[in-house]
Amino acid sequence: MADAAKPLALVIEDDDQAAYLIQFILEQDGYRVQRAADGKAAQKLIEGMPPPAVVTLDIWLPQMQGDELMVLIRSQAGWEKVPVLMVTAKPKDKDMAWAIKSGAQGYLVKPFKPEELREQVRKIVARKPGG
């Protein structure tokens, strides 16, 4: 499959090790991956690129937090229904509830097993409205 024909995934993650693992798993599942390592880089991508097939979003990021990015994602034209998976080291129930209330379709706690990420992404992409 030509790269341009592959669905695009946006990985917003400041931890290099986690980002490389997420990218590797998504690429194995047929995605092209664009990464932002901090909130400001993510903001530029969100404001300047077409909506991706899926976003993985860390909550704690340098320069802009995941909650601010979630608001931005949901306010961008065409991004309103993009499936978002929160991937974070914050296992608290209130954070999970906030993530879902703010528009994320899934929540995965680091460290995670590769199969957990793969399963979550498949699940949220499959239930994407209109997708």
C-alpha cells in the first residue's frame, strides 16, 4: 500500500520511548504516523493538517497540556469526531472520567502492553461515527 493511501495517526507524546512504541504499533497496523513531542508542536499540527484517522494524546505535555489540546481538537473543523485515545501515566478515575467527558473515546494507562494499545485503537476507530 502506498504511504499516501494509509490512514494517518497523530501521536502526541513527549516521552520518546512511549512515542516510538506507539508509532511502531500503529505502523504495523497500517498507519502513517505524525508525531508531536510537545503541546505547541501538536497545536501547529492540529491547526494545519487534515483530520487524521486517530489521535493518541498524552495528558501531561510540555508547553500545553492534553486537556487544552483536547478542546482544540474538538473545535477544529473536521476534527470533531476524530477518535482520540488518551495514553497517560495518570490512572485516576477522575482523570479517566474527564478524558471521556472531554471527547476522548478511550483511555490507556502507561506502561501498557502493545496488544492493549492495538486493541484500544481498533475499538475506537471501529466505533467512529460515520466511519
